[in-house]
Amino acid sequence: MVQPSKYIVIYTTFPDQKIAKDLINRLIDMKLAACGNIFELISIYRWQGKVEETQEYGVFIKTKEENYGKVEDYLINSHPYEVPEIISWNIEKGFKPYLQWISEETN
């Protein structure tokens, strides 16, 4: 039986689409992620005392909860940002065949 709480989405942002694609492709090649969705966005935030507005690319990475540490380590070591946004949340419910596919692609 598929346990939805075993699956997570990891969210991060990148300064350009090529970097996002390269890192997601590498995570998929290493079987640490089943899928990555890349989308354009604008981030507004305070950095070093100044309010910034930046065009970025957000990424949703679908994987198993047990892979979080390895994905985080890879992102930290490969990410161009000094302090990258890397957060995750549990997938509480989902289409069981899709969740099973995540398991198959991340073994």
C-alpha cells in the first residue's frame, strides 16, 4: 500500500532556467528526484538590509521523504546562491499510481 506521507515536494529557486534544468536533470539522473517542475516568478525579499526584486525560476522537486537530506546536500553544494531557499512539505494525499511512480523513479 502506498503511504502518502512518505512523499515530499522540495521547493527552491534559481537565477536562471539553465541552472534549474541542469540541477533537476542531475537529481533525476541520480534517482534522487522523480520529477521537477520549473516556472518563472518574481521574488521580493530583504537581503543584506536592502529590499530586492528579482526574476527567478522556482522549482518543485518530487521525491521520497527519505531522500530529503541527499537532495538538500546536493542543492547546497551546487546552488549558485549564498543562502538558497530550500524548503519542503509533505504530500498529504495524491493519486496512488503517481505516488507509486515517484517510488519507482527514486529507488
